[in-house]
Amino acid sequence: MMIKQYIGLSEVNGSLVALEGVSDCFNEELVELRLSSGEKRVGRIVKIEGDKAFIQVFEGTKEISVSNAMTELKGRPMELALSPEIVGRVFDGMGRPKDGLGDVYPVKKADINGSPINPVKRVYPRNYIHTGISSIDALSTLIRGQKLPIFSGSGMKHNELAVQIVRQASVADNSKFGIVFAAMGVKNDVADYFRRSFEEANVMDRVTMFLNLSNDPIVERLITPKCALTAAEYLAFELNMNVLVILTDMTSYCEALREFSSTKGEIPARKGFPGYLYSDLASIYERAGIIDGADGSVTQIPILTMPNDDITHPIPDLTGFITEGQIVLDRNLEMKGVYPPVNVLTSLSRLMKDGIGKGYTREDHKQLADQLFSCYSNVQDVRSLASVIGEDELSDEDKEYLEFGKKFESEFLTQGENESRSIDETLDLGWSLLRLLPRNSLDRVKEEYLVKYYDKK
């Protein structure tokens, strides 16, 4: 590791500075800038053109002198200090402690960019993570090692849902479980809400928090998820914990990436986002998984707000390509008073089938979920018909479906922010709703399950 020093800069542009006459440097190399006042600022090399290096300064370029600033290339990438004591701690977006408990005494330091996982060493995700939320546990089950995003909209209750998942999430076996929570571009009151909620629920002893506030430099926002995932990988693959990583809000991250790309003068693609948005998001999402030989796992729930509730916007569109499903929050359901307002018909978990059933949740889980999907889908058709001919003209069976739809939304989807349901409670509730419908209309369930659960009063 060789440290090199240079005096002066060739240019300053936004959060970027350029340094000429540089040799033997590399992308993501850590840089320290010393101002004439003695102040030190941290940066990283983000672009190299010949002997010219472009450096991203995390604390901004205000008061940096072109003529006498000293730049020191550290000869190593940005690293995060890691030890078992990071659990229960609060850090800023760059991994620096901000809870007043002092520095972390590292067992090791790790490159925040992570190491590529050998695809051959990846283990197929199985078993589930219990969230206590019926619409997720029953119909879009979260599997260990999966990446399952939540698509929300501006002003909807995704923050409350994130807090509820942190409070209630657990694993079925006795393995060690932890949560890494990273918030990007949030206001001070939202950050305080997250911390206060976790402390009041007495779950901070299993949570590692990274908070990037809206008034922090946007370039720090680009580091936050990398720091969070580096911590998660350490806890999972070296301390053998099952780690759930919640990243909110990925839209803030992507908008910071767009602004930074514009500063570099790169040619924009859709909606002004850089053409490498897909690969950049993939470099974050693909750090979830299970590695052969390790007892731990990294599971991701990225949360993003869809601009104008547009699911075809580049951020949710590309996220959906990379991840294994999505949980979609619906504004119309929220206006009805449903919480959490999960639209089960547009939500799915592609790995659900291999992590539920006998040995994981319950033997009837898969067929019950299929039947609930089918019946609720019929409800939408009946509602469309009723809007044309009126409810009074509907058949008796159609009226039963309308009643099922109302109860499904008010009793199954709706649950309090402090209400956690076991998987058995959730599945039994599903069966009680199916009893509102004729037995012969339940065509997705085996007769043995109808006898065991539907006929049971």
C-alpha cells in the first residue's frame, strides 16, 4: 500500500475535483484532501482519464483552493471498521458513529464495495422470514437470501411499514437474527422517528443503523447502502447471523446518482438517469444471498417511492428486473383505510414456492395462497360488473364474492401497526374468509385440505 501526495488541483466542479499528473491510481481509491486551513476532507476516485483523476469529495468542495490544496492518495479503497459491537449502534451514511458511544474498535476493516460472490458457491434461498404481516407472510412470503423490494408512493405509509417489519421480523429456528437498517436522504424528524421507534420497541440490540440525512452531502448517499451491506455481509458470513437489510429510500439514492452523473458530464439515458443505472442497482441488490459453507444469510428489502405512482418509471422498472418479486402498496387501498395497503394482485414473491409448506410454514400454505389470489381476483371482476349493472342485479354468488372482498380487505389485509400475527393465525384467518364462499367454488385446494381446514368450524 503506497501513499502518494500532490499539491494543487486542475479544476473544481460541484462535488468533483480533478487532479492531473497522477500515476498508478485506481477507481474507488480513498483520497484525503487537506485545505490551507488545516481541515481534512475525504474523497474517492470515480473516474480516470489518462493521467487525470476525478475525485468525489464527500464533504463538498466549498473553500477548497485549486493552487495549494494537498491531495493524498491512500492506495486502498474506502473501508468500514467491523466488529461484533456494531450491532445496536447508529452510524452516519459513511459508517462513522453518531450515537455518542465512541469509535468502533475493529476486528477487521472491509472494502465497502464488497467482493463478488462466486455464482457456483451461491445456495438457493429456502426457509422464510416471518414479518408478522399477513399480506406478506401468506401471499408474498419473504424467503431468506431473497431480495424483495417494496414499491410505494410519495406520502404513503412505507416508513411505518419498515418500522413494523423491524419490530416484528424473526426466523422460525433458533439461529441468530439481526437487522441492518439504512435510511438515505431522510429528514431529521423521520430519522428520529426510526430511532425512537426501535428504542421504544426494545429492538435496538439487534439493529445496526446507517442514517444519511437530507441535508447531508448527496455523495454520501451513494456510500450508505454499500456501508450497510458491508456490515450485513460481515454479520452473516463471519458471525453466522441471518441478516435482514432494509434500504429506504432507493429513489433518493437513484436521484443522487443522477445528479452526480450530471456533474461528471455523462450522457443521460431515460428520465435523465445514467445509462449504467441498471448495473449500479444490480451491484447493490446482488449482494443478497446465501453462500455455501456459511450458516448466515443476507436478505434485502429495498423500499422505493415511485414518482407519480408510476411503476414503469426507470427506478421500479429496473429494480423489478433485478429482484425476485415486489410488494406493491396501493394508494386506493390506503384511501379506504387499509394498512398496510398491499395490493396482493400486483405483488409477488418469485421464491415463495420453495420456502413455504411442510417443514417451513404449513402444508396448506401454497394452495391457500393460490385460492385467496383467485377469489380476490374474482372480486375485482364482480366489482367492475356491479359498477355497470348495480349490486342489486348481481347473482347470489357474486354478492358473496363482494362480501368476501370487503372482509378480505378489512380483516386480512388490515392490521394494526403494533399487531403481529403468527403464520398459523394468518393462515387460519384466510380459511375463515374462504368459508364465506361456496365450497364448490374453491377449485385451487385439495379435498384433504378442505376437509381439514374449510370444514373445521
